[in-house]
Amino acid sequence: MKPMKTNKAALLFCASLVLVAVFLIPIKAKADNWVELPEENWFNSDYTIVDRETGFVVVEVALGFNNDGHFAYHLLAIDCDTWNSVWLDLVSSQGRNYEINPKWRITPSLIFSIPQGRWFDTVARRVCPDRYNLPNGDIR
């Protein structure tokens, strides 16, 4: 047998194995999928869950107050039934490690009605119709 034919066959076989592996082995990359909102704000569609206890849709938002490329990150819970939202985190941080306010349920200043036409409304209209298909989680 000629070495050239053997090498071609081995190379073709290896290439076939690689292609089959690429298409059959599921690869899930955890990435931030930020969706642009009005008023220089964003929400992370990869971090959208339904709280098991309340049924609220929890989203991560990035608010660009100064239009200078810096964002304040927050967790926002949306009550799709009453069209209200709740700020969940205690303090805006430059990082994304959130400390949940333990009094978020009983602090009226954290709860607000979602104003029509604003970025809150855009997020709610995007996530609320799909709330029964979103993964469940816990607000901690």
C-alpha cells in the first residue's frame, strides 16, 4: 500500500470524527447576552429567572446614567400581574456581586409602578410573555 493513500485515508477519517464530534457533542457557553433598551440601558437576557416563591421575573439590568460607558448594575424583579417592579439589591456596585436587600418585600420605596414607554416597560414587555418558559430560581 502506498503511504500517501494511507495518510489521506487517516486524515479523512480524523476530519470526519472531528466534524461528527462538533455536531453531536452539546457545547453550552455561559455568556452575557445583553439586550439594548431605551435611554442607554441594557438587560442581560441570560440572567432572567422566575422566582419560585413570588413568581416575579428577575432580570439583571445595566443602567448607563452618564452616557460615559460606565454602568450601574442592578437586579430588578418584575411582577407581571400587577405591572410593578422591585429593586432587589442594596447598593449599586461597579461589579456584579449583588447583595439582596432583606427588606425588599416591605420597603415601599423599592416598589414602583412600571411607567409605560420607559425602559422598565420595554423589559417587562419582553420577559413577561415568556415567564412560563424561563428557568426557575430563588431570590437570595
